[in-house]
Amino acid sequence: LTHLYNSSDTTDATFLVEGEKFKVHKCVLEATCPTLFDLVKNQPAEVATPLPGVEKEIFNVLLKSMYCVDTHELQKVSASDSELVEINEAEMETVKSILSHANKFGLVKLKLLAESILAYDIIDSESAAELLLFADSHSCALLKEEAMNYIDFQAQAVIKSSGWSKLNQSSSLLTELFEFMHGYCKEQCNKVNEGYEGWSVVTLLKKLEEYNLELDGSREQLISRCKEVP
């Protein structure tokens, strides 16, 4: 697939993103992104299918993911083993945009990669409340759990952030957060012997991956799929 990404000789479909043409292979789209494949499967190669609302830099990241090419745009904002990278707001918004588009087009692995970067490399007291809202609206179970954990340990700092006022407008999410912080969810998570409800999101994802099951969705959806495992 990496070889195909660097070769335009055999492409048979074209997307138009912000005035730039991206030539792709229908066979790759069919295997990795059925949503995009459906847009071009009946189109000849010379017809450029427009993708409004998508930035060309973000679309290039999506293509790299589909062709199994390293997504350096994400790697450069992820902390490596040897060097911690300071993340600025623009880079956080880029990762969020990549996640949103990966979610829209069904690129689960790319979505999970972006989600893990937000959860482990980017989240701080200023962004935690905003990322909790973002995670809840995009069914990001891992990010949502990590955001709640962060707010639990850094509550005083997070309350002073600009995102906290936005979080205050979501009564249901605020109730869920307060229950988590006051131990209700923690007690459930400690009852490992009582079933999947007690597992962390990371553990649930590992279980689903072991059985090659769908990894995308809310915590409740992940638990439901785990219960289907024989």
C-alpha cells in the first residue's frame, strides 16, 4: 500500500479538496474506507469528486492512514520515549480535526491514534474540560475516561479554565463527571469480578482487539461488544 501511495500511474479515482486534486485507488478505498469509496465507485478517474468542508492537509493525513503510511503530522505532536514535545493550541486543534474527520469517514485506527495523543500527550488543566466535551460528542471512550481522571486529580485548576463554563452547560455530562469524582464510577471499576463494567477502557479495547471486534464507540458500546465474546 505504501508503494501505491507514492504512485499515480494506476490511480482510478480523484478527489477535489480545497482546489487540489488527490488521485487515489478505488481498491484501497474499498478495503480501508467504504464511506469514501461509495462517493467515487461509479465515477471515472478523470472526474474529480469534491469534498467540501475538508482541509487538504487533513485529507492528506487521512490518505496516509488508508495507505498505511506514517502519519508524521500526528507523530510530531506525540511525546516520544526520549523527548517530550510541548503542544500548542494550534496543534491540539489539528489533532482534533484529524479525529473528527477520521470519525466521519470511519477510519477507526486513525481515530484511536488521534484520541490517544489527546488523552496522553496533550490534555492539561486548560484543555481537560473542553476535551471531555469533545470526547463525549465523538464517542471517544478512552479520551473521555482519561479526561475525567485528569479533572478528578486537577479539579481546582480545571475549574478555572475557559472550557469549564462550556462543560457547565451540559447537565448530563456534569452529573456523570460528579458521580465519577465522588466514587460511584470508581467503585464500579473496582468490581472487576462482577463483569466488564469494572474494566478500564484500555482493557476493554485490548479484549475487543484480541477477538478482532469493532473498537470504535462509547464505553457502553465497548462493554456490550465484550459481552458478545463467547
